[in-house]
Amino acid sequence: MGSTGGSTRSAPDAAERVARRRPAGREADGHAEEAAALRTGLVRGIVAGGGLTDPAWRAAFEEVPRHLFVPYYYEAGDAAAAAAPQDTRTTRAGEVSAAHGTVGYTRLWRDDPHPLRRARWLAGAYADAPLATRVRDGELITSSSQPSLMARMLQALRVRDGDRVLEIGAGTGYNAALLAHRLGDAHVTTLDLDPEITEAARNHLAAAGFRPAVVTGDGARGCPLHAPYDRIIATCAVASIPSAWLGQCRPDALILTPLGTGLIALRVADARHAEGHFLAIPAYFVPLRGGGPPTQVPTHGLPSRPLLDDSFRFLLNMAAGHMEPVEALALWEHEGRPGRERYGVTVRGERQWAWLDDPEGAYGWPLGPPGRPEPFGGLSPVAP
């Protein structure tokens, strides 16, 4: 477990860096050689796409074995089901599955007796794609994110040696392992609401030789035990920024979280104030559990062509419940079809709102469910 920490920062010495890159206690791994080759290919692909420009993060992706964090995962779709064997059995979670899967999904796993399916599992673990890792009653509960997106998020976090990081959404533990490789176990806390998920993440981390703090709890409440934090990164989508996160941050900390279908990077001034812009890249994450149902995104009265444009769908999602779809379309067209990077979020005490170009400008609407107070006593979706 990490300590509560103080304000002193120190760069890790050479011995600590070596220890990070060669974790002690890693379990024997019969897939290690083939996995290393696949991991090299994955990293090359991410670099070719413009990611992993920071050598420290590149080293983490080169050395942390993703396959140890996904001993099984699920493929969705008819093709996956058609390729699976036709036996039935009961999974560990107790659901009856067809072909090692659940309804609509096929389960691939490390210990499959068929060599070709084991090879397919390992190749999938190093594909640049998200992996469904927990499915319950046909619904996706948790997943391992697309590695190239993880790389972009970790670089956008702008960590420094000595930073303390809280991750909201433990998932498989892979992202926490990358953080621990970069910063050291004692500087990383990962949190999830589901004790089965945290237990599995803790086991995966230990198998790979990492031991950051793994905590079971409500992500919206953060983790005061190991605060204050210099960085908070969420791997689940929120409808608004939980106030507890700001309260557990040091001044000038950075919060990076999925919001709507984008990633907002907020610079924290103090426990009640933060502001920042969205990153340009799209991001689709499972919602934070316990945060209430997501707001429905209406499309009535809209022509079909704008709905095919990702930048319009982003605005429609962000303003759902606070702006009529036709008003959102008028704003989007009037302002030249703005991309995500022109939008931002401001938190001031009890108020928080999204905006276009300027937090005090003409276009702003409150975050969260309908009924929140308007940012300036009114909403101006379209300039007069």
C-alpha cells in the first residue's frame, strides 16, 4: 500500500528504475517469448501512429506484459460465435455459456486446450483494440482499453517523477501496472467499486511483479486514504466532475477523465476550482458505475448527415438534456463544425459547465443531469 505522502518530490535512483523495469516475483510465463515479439509489434504500431513519444512510456509499454492482465476476454459478434467450439459449461461467475462465452460473446482464454485458440487469445491480447474482460447478463461491465488510446491518455497526464496518481477504474490492472512501471508502486493507487474486479486486478499485478495500492470503493468519492494526488486519471466516463476528486488534489494537479465521448484535461486550482480543454481525440468508455444512468441523447428532428459526423455527435452528447437537438445543430453549423479541442469545462464551487471557445462566452451549458443551475443564469445555444 502507498503511504499518505508529503510534498517532497525526489527523482528515483538508478536501482529503483532497474527494479521497475524488471519486477521481482513475476510468475513463470510459458507465453513470454512469443508475447515479447507481439508486444514489440504493438509498440511499433503505436509509435508509427504518433504515440509513445515519451521514452519512459515507450519503455513501460515495451516491458509490461499485457497478456498477464487478460487471461481471458470476450469477442462480440456472429463471427466470433461461429469460430467457437460448440460445447456448453458454467463460467466462474455462474452464468451458463455457449462456447466458453455469454450471449453475444465468445470467450478466449489462456488455458484453452486448443493450440489455435490459445494463439488467437495471445494475438488478441496484443492487438491495438479494446478487450471486453467482464460481461454480466450479456452486458459489458469492464474492459481493457485500446493500447494506443491508453498511451495517449498516459502521455496527456504529464506525470513527473515523484507524482502520486489515483486511477479511477481498476479494470484488469494493466493501466496501473504501466503507471507503476513509470512512477513506482508506492506512487500509484487504483480504485474500483466491484470487489471481484479489484481482486482480479491485484492478482494480475502481482503476477506481473507490481504492487500498487488496489482499493475497493466508490470512484466518485475518490480515495482519501492516499491523498493528496498530483494526478487523477479515470478509465470510465462521468457525466460531471465529482467534487471529491478536486478535494483530494494538490494545487496545480491534473485530472484527466472521459466525459461524454471526449477526454477532458482539468487543471486544479484548489478544492473548488478547476478548468481545462478537451483533447482532440475521441474516447468511448463504460460509464462510472454508481453514477446514475446516462442522459438519453435525442436525435428527433435532425437530418441524417450531421449524425454521421463525430464532431456533431460529441456536441449532441455533451449538451443532452440542456439543448434541443436542432439548437445543437444550429450552433455546430454556425461555428464552423468545431472539433473537441475547442470545447472546455469549468468547475467553480457547486457550478460546473461545458463551453465552446471561452468559459465566459456565448455558448455554455451545465454538466450533469437536467436541473443543474445554469452557468450564467441562462443558456445561449445559438448566437443572435
